[in-house]
Amino acid sequence: MSLDPNLPSIEHLRERGRKRVPPFAFEYLDNGCHSNLNMRRNTEELREVRLEPRYVLDYGGADLETELFGETYAAPFGVAPIGLQGLVWPGACEFLAEAAHAARVPFILSTVGTASIERVSEITEGKAWFQLYHPTEDELRDKILDRAAAAGVPVLVLLADTPTFGYRPKEIRNGLAIPPRMSLRNIAQMVMHPTWSFSQLARGKPEFATLAPYIPKGLDMSHLGQFMNATFSGRLSSDRIAAIRDRWKGKLVVKGIVNPEDAARVLELGADGIIVSNHGGRQLEVGTSTIQALPALAAEFGDRMEVLFDSGVRGGPDVACALASGARFTFMGRSFMYAICAMGARGGPHVMTMLMRQLTQVMEQLGCERVQDLPRHLAPRR
């Protein structure tokens, strides 16, 4: 894998991507809910974590390999589920699945991703995970679960943190839709971004590929929120989790857990792990950052199930701080998508290489040989 020296950081990738994507699409990726306060807290408070180096020791080098659910990954990070990737950049879902598979890290497909379960499973040779938004109807739930099982999905991620659709002012103002709403404002934005526009024409309009068989012909999906509210019921219950646990034979992870009561409940119901997450700050403006929730959850549950982490992670140093704070593994969404926006298909391999180099450098500086040893370098809070 190669690194483009002109784009050596997530900040560079974001700025390049912002220039190449129409604002109505880029703002969907780049923003949280309300005033973006919790989205910013996620990263800002994660970066308040401090690590201590050990310089006087025999050091054998940094090893990023991490075993999780019986699979050995090349690094302790993966691609978080993102809806509507193909709207942000044409082919983004497939590009990231290919890059993750080549880099030997996990890719999580969202129910509202723009590639199907079957296509992503083909790309990743059955190694991709799948995130389920809970359908309103049990029949649809079971059909999707059966497709995921038939495709060889090893880990099902059950989404807990979307009981209601987030209030996102920029999406409301932009009239987010598939296909994009043809307002004069949006048309002008597309004209000003010809690479994105011609790429969309070449690939065809993005769609909810996994859900395509269940969408009535001629249905106008004029707004993501309207479609999700009609088709899915995001609030989980013990009965819903138990029914999925009974049917799903692979590993089950519940995403969006930020308090011990929920963690204890999903563990009791048979979950194999949790992802400490607040949906990237896209759902609850007044919530705490994920790094605030992580240490207590890891301390109480880390020896009984896998405690994973996302929301606010942008680069290799952030991965190191999350792992040092108790996470077993981390996921990123926006960082990978910024790379695709900036570089198209080349962005996936580029950002994988960059993140691995960043994390390796941090570990070498700390004198840490294995990612599992990063908690030993956590500096006490002062």
C-alpha cells in the first residue's frame, strides 16, 4: 500500500474532499445533530487522553495485529458503518470494502449502505460485518438476517442508539434525498463539482442496495428520515434483542452502548460485545462523549465481552488513546470517507497505510510492542 505525500493527514484529506463534493452531500458526512456540540466533544475529549513513553528498555518493534472474535486483523481499527456512502462519493461503499479487505481489517456494512450484503460479502470473501437497523416488521428482520447468514457474515452489529431520527439542520436545509433533490441550489452545487457529478452519472444513482428488494416500485424516497421512520423501529427492547439472538448463530455486537445498565442487559441477553458509541455525535446533542463512557464500561465488562469503540476517532494517535483507555478495538467512519472524497478509489489504500503508519509511530515512541499493552502507558489524569 502506498501513501500520497501530498495528503499525509486526515485534515488534508478532509479539506481536499470538501472541495470535490457538493456541499449538500459533504455536509451529510461532515456534521452531527443540532449544533454539532457532541460530535466535537467526541474528538476533543478523546485528545485530552495522555500516554506515557518508556524510553530505557529493550524494544522489539510495534506489532499492530489484533485478534477479535477468532479473526486476526492487521490493525486494531476498522471501517464503521456509514449510510448513503454512494451519495457522498460514487462507489464509496465498494471502495472501502475492497480497501479494508486488502488491509486485513474489518468493514461494517450499514443496512442503509449503497452496496448490498451479497456484493460486499463477495468483495471481502465473507469477512464483512453487517449492522442492522431493526425493522418494524419481524418478517423483514428475518429476511435480512437470513441473507446476512447466507452471505457468511461473521458478526452482526445491532444498532441501539437510533430510537428517533436525529435533528440535523443542514440535512433539513439541503433536502437530503436519493436522488438529490433538484432544487436550484443543489443543481448549482452539482454544476460546480463536475468530477462528482460525472462519476454519479457513470455509476448510476445511489440506492439502498440491501433494501432494494423490499422497496415498492415507484416509491419516492424523498427524505432519508421519512423512509427510515416508515420502515424501521429503532428502539430496542429485551424481547427484540432476544429474538435476534435466538435466530442469529454468529457473533452479536450491540452498538451505541454508553452506560453500565444497558451493557449489563445486553450481556445478559447473549451479546458477545458492545461498541461504545454515540453514532458519531449525530443523534444526541446533550450526551457525553464516548471517551467519557469508555473506561468504566471497559473496567466492568471487558473480561466478560468485547468492548469496542467508535465516535471521535480520526487518526492513529486517537486509536492509541482509545485502546489505552480500555477499548479492545476501534472503528472510524468519517476518516475513511474523507479519503474517498479526496482521492476516489485510491483513498482507501492511502488512508489504511497512513493510519497504520501513524499508530506504529506512536507505539514506537511509547516503547509499546503490542496494542494490548497500550493501557500500561495511560498517564494518570491530573
